[in-house]
Amino acid sequence: MTPALARPAFVLPTGEGGSPMSYLCGHSLGPMPRAARARVEHELARWAGLGVHGHVEGDPGWIDIVAPLQAPLARLVGAEPDEVVAMNALSVNLQLMLATFHRPRGRRRRVLLGPRPFPSDLRVAASNCRLLGLDPDEAVVVAETPPPGGSATDAIVQAIAAQGEQLCGVCVEAVAYLDGERIDLARVAAAAAAVGAWVGADLAHAIGHVPLHLHASGVDFAVWCSYKYLNAGPGALGGAFVHRRHHGGAIAHASGWWGVERADRFGWDPARQRSAPGAQAWQLSNPPVLQAAALRGALEVFEPHTMQALCDGGRALARAAREALAGAAADGHLEVLTPAAPERHGQMLALRVGAAATGLETALRHAGVVVDARGDIVRAAFCPLYNGLDDVRAFVHALEGCL
Ligand SMILES: *Cc1c(COP(=O)(O)O)cnc(C)c1O
């Protein structure tokens, strides 16, 4: 029996009988960490008691509310603290990064996305092309979907080679949202560098899920949301990584008053404003304090654990579920879409169950198991922080009862 590592740290949704459900939907919205609730309540009380003085009083005051997030976020993504910044939401940050990095020059105009890109990523890439006066049908390229069992990393690397010097840059999900396949970011970055293109990573399904080494792997930028595996709550404060080689004015980018040194924010002479250090220079607005507080509480739950240990724990649970479902798969009731090789998957399993997917989601919920459905696919994530083998058993039992 593998128990969850930190189940008491979370409030899990309760089912029809009032007992906690097997919550397998951390790939979509993580459950509430008690520490997140406590941090938000703390800031609400400070707002009630201090009003505007809360900006500068307290530890930290609201003007410094994101400062304590730098180090824990940097650890989770494998970066230096000045390479990360907590701001905005994922699609906004992707737009800001594409505005920074997508600079068409001569024949070099295109942006390549990984196979079956997330709809928002595709739309952001296309709308940014329109802002640049480019035709998105020509300037946005999507890597071919690999054949069953094939590798998305291979497909991306092949597409990079085929596009060659037509590529400005490459933007890929580090873990694919649809089937949970892990991408080898270092291989993608090396292939892109070989043709002179930059690389951006979408970490929506990767941060808080798998170990990342953004600085060493050489990607130029990354963006993420915090409501999935980071458990920071609906609409949580997202984040971005910008590699050190682009810091200090090396590249032009959007910036607002929060992108300048704190002491200069009210300076009326723009020529004398100094930029905030590193990735913080990409900030525009003052941050949403309640969301920053929730994220801080959520990150505290990760503190005692390495990402390698969490990834190993989640993979073991996913493997147990896969093995328990082998019979149902052999009988043709479902197909596991997530790659089986340990280096190519994490804690999420995507199961093709045919037209039954939405009905299954509802039936499982009545049985006390929370998953989600996308088209004919059911996705279940086994988060080692709050899931254990008891949840794997509940899932398999409930699913087999529905098939
Ligand atoms: C969840 C997700 C997003 C979400 O974008 P928001 O801007 O946070 O709404 C973006 N990309 C991918 C790949 C996702 O899985």
C-alpha cells in the first residue's frame, strides 16, 4: 500500500456520502491546500485591518508579495531565481513572450508548435502573427502527429530540421495536455539551436509534475499556469521563465511600472527608471495579492519534496493503474494513449474509451472518483501528494464497473 505523501495538507472534495473523493483531476484543477486557504485569509484580514497601508506594512507588504515565490518556483523549473517571475496567466505570458521573441527576418518568419497543440497556444501564436502583419496560415506550423507509439519529441525534431532557416522559433508543451507524453526539452532546444531558432516551453502540464532543468536545457523562455499540478486555485497566478542570456535589456520587451526597480516606480522621468532585475522586468501590473498568497501556500506543500521523488511517486501510481487496466485494454474496452516508457510519461493517464467518455466522467463521479473527459478521452492524474494506491483501486474498480 503506497499512502499519499501529504493528504492531510489538502481539503479534498467530498462525494455523495460526505467522504473525501478519489481526486484524480490535478491535471485540470488541483485541490485546495490548507496552507493556500490560510494565506488568503491572512491577506483578507490585512486588507480589512490596514487598507492601503497593507501595501508597505507587513512581511511582505503587498508591493513585495511575489518576492517569496521566486526561489520555490525557480527550484521547481530548474532555473536561477532571477530567471522566473510570477505574473499574469499562461496565455497572457505566452503572448508577452511571443511579442518579445517572434521577430521575423527575411525568410525566417515561422513559429513551429508541437503536435496537437493546446487550442489557446495555437490561437495566441496565430494572433501574434497577425499583429506582425504575417499570414498565420503560412507563419504558424504544427508538427505532425506521430503514429501510434511514436514519439512527439522525434516529430518535433524532424519538423525543426524540415523547416530549417524558415523558423524564427519553436514553442512546445513540455508535457502534452492531451495524453501526458513528456517532451525532451534539451533535445528540442539543441535541434532548434542548430537551425538558429529560439525555443519556448509551455509548462502547463509540467510544472509541479515532472523535474525540469530549464536553465541547463537552454530554452529561451517558458510560461505556465499554477492551478493544475501546483494546486494554487482557479484562475491562479501564472509565471514565466526568461533565460539569463536575454536579461538586462539584451532584448526589447513589453514592460509596465512593475517592470522597473521598486524605488523608481513612481518616478515621472522615464529616462531615469531602471529596469527590475532579470525576468521581473517583463512585469506590467501590480500582482493580484490574493492569488499570490494562494500560490505561496500551495508552494509550501512542495517544499519537503524533490520533483524527482514526486515524479517517481506519481509514475508508480500511474503504472499500477495501467497494469490493473491491462485486462480491460486487452478486451478492447479502452486504449491507454499515454506512452509506457518511464522517461516518456508522468502521473497522468489518458484513456480512449470511445463515445462513452462524458457519461463515464459522470458515472465515476457518482462512484466517488473525479476525472475529466476530452472528446472520447478520459484523463486521470495520480498525484503522489494526495493520492495513494487506495485511489488507484477506487478508480480501476469504478471504471471497470462502467465499461
Ligand atoms: C491549461 C493550459 C493552458 C491554460 O491557459 P490559461 O491562459 O491559463 O487559461 C494553456 N496551455 C496549455 C497547454 C494548457 O494545458
